Amino acid sequence: MNKKLGYVSLLLLSPFTMAMQPMDDQSLSLATGQDGLSIGINTDLEFKHIAIIDQDGLSYTDPDAYTNKAGLVIAGVAGQATAQNVKISGLSGGSATQLGLKAVIDTDRGIGTNGAFANIALSFDGVDGIRISPFSIYAAPSTTLSTLVGNVYTANSIFDSGNILKTNVKEILRSNSNIDIAFDTNNKPNMNIQLGAVPQDKMVLFGGAINSICGTGTGCNMLLVSDYTTSGDSTTAPVGASFDFQLTGHDGNAFALNGFYAGIENTGLIFGNTGESSKFDLKLNNVTLGTAGQSATGTFNTLPNASIGNIGMTGASVTNLRVNVGGM
């Protein structure tokens, strides 16, 4: 990943390096009229861990206040013989390929004394979807988190050797299959980012549409992890609430992203939409609590656990949604 980021950094920095070379008046006059910068990137994105760290925990007045540093960590699935990175790639014809991105960057003086801004239009290039490889979300104590003190970065891991979870690291959610996000062929997702002044009123505006998330079969299997078949041993099968997640547009129509936005305000990170969204179908298929085929002796007349069926929403939409995340 470091090498790939280095290549991206070199690509991004190369125009600025060129700009520092001596230029004559004629060259400067030609450069002044440019319409911005276009960057195309084809790559695979991989990572071992991504952590969201809370430095001070909860804050209560009682003596048992939970105020210690901890984090939510996204990483590969625990218990595999060989640790697997989380990988984000493109989709073409249903098969994984390099992720193609295009950025069109421009600046404008805007209106008024504080009106200058940078505009970055991001879109997907040469792909018709995104694939996210299997991953898990963990709750991790400070002793397993990487640290940055001053200029000193110390790497750490939530896994011991053999890809076994360290003590006090708890798996919360596991994705057992690839998550495929299929784009609307004629209206691929995009986002427009404005930094500085924001004439579009939001830092990030989304556009385009998606056909589905986990749209094939019954969906992508996910598990809310409670424990493992052998308690505390992540190399054995997980136990918890299992379901197949699936989101599709309603009645064969794509789900439009127009009207959705994101940004940073003084209260924290925000995400939402303006007005009423297009309709979608959300399903949790094959919902099973516990381990299928098993049950405690004498419980429920010794009936084994099995799927309780499918639940979900059909033709749903959201109106003026607003989510605020702050306090980390």
C-alpha cells in the first residue's frame, strides 16, 4: 500500500514540481488560461487496519466512568490461517479489476472577499461497480492501537501471530462475502467537493445512481458476532445473529444519490439528504439467531435453530435525513 500511495503522491505532486521551474513571459501567459487539472488513477486499494480512535471514552459522574482510550477497527476477518488485507477494487462485467478514478480540479475566486474556493469533481472511470472484500469491525483497547506521538509513529495490531485476536479485542460485525456495489450504467456515482468557500452550500454533494448493493442471490452474508463455537477462540466458527443484506432500487429503477451530501460543521461530521430520495428495497434475508441446527438441550422442545425468514422494507425512501457524528 505504501508503494501505491507513493505513486499516487508522485502523480499528484508532479504538476506542482513542474510549476516551480523557471518560466518566461510567454510560457506564463499560456499557463494562465488553463482550465484546471485532470487526474486519472487506476489502482487497487488495500489496508490492514483502519481505526477510529476515541481518546477519552464515555464521561459519567459515577466512579465507574468509562473514560479510557479505545477504538473501532476495520480489518480482515479473524482466525484465517493467513491474514488477509481488506481490498477495494473495481468491477467490470462482474469480475474484479483495478479501480478507475478521475478527478477534475479547478479553482475560482468566487464572490466577495472570502469567496475563493477549490472545486474537485470525482467520478469513476472504466468500471461499472465496486467490490469490497470480506472484513470485520472490532472494538479494541488502547494497548492494541497504533500511536502517533509528536513525529513518532508506532505501528500495532489487533492480531497476535497466527491471526488470532489479542486479549480484550472483540469482534462486532463480520462480512463473510464480497460486497458488490453495482452502478447505474448510464448514470455512475460521482461527488463534487468544494474546499474554502462553498458556493454549492455543502462540502460534498453526491450524484449519479446505484442499481444495487449485494444485489445477486439473497445478498451478502453478515454476522453480528457474540462469541465463537469454542468461547474466545476466533479460529472456530462465530456465533451470533446472521443475515443476508441486500439493497436494490425499487421496481427495477436505480437508486439516485442526487440530494445526498456530507461535510464538516462545528458540531462534527454530517451526512444527509435534501428532500425525498428515490425509492429503494432493503432486505435482511435468512435471519438466524444463534447457530443453525443447534439449540440447548430441552429448549423450545429441542427444536434446532433455523432461519426465522426475511424482513425488510419495499419502496422505502428517506426525507431530509441528517446524521451528525461528533465527540471523538
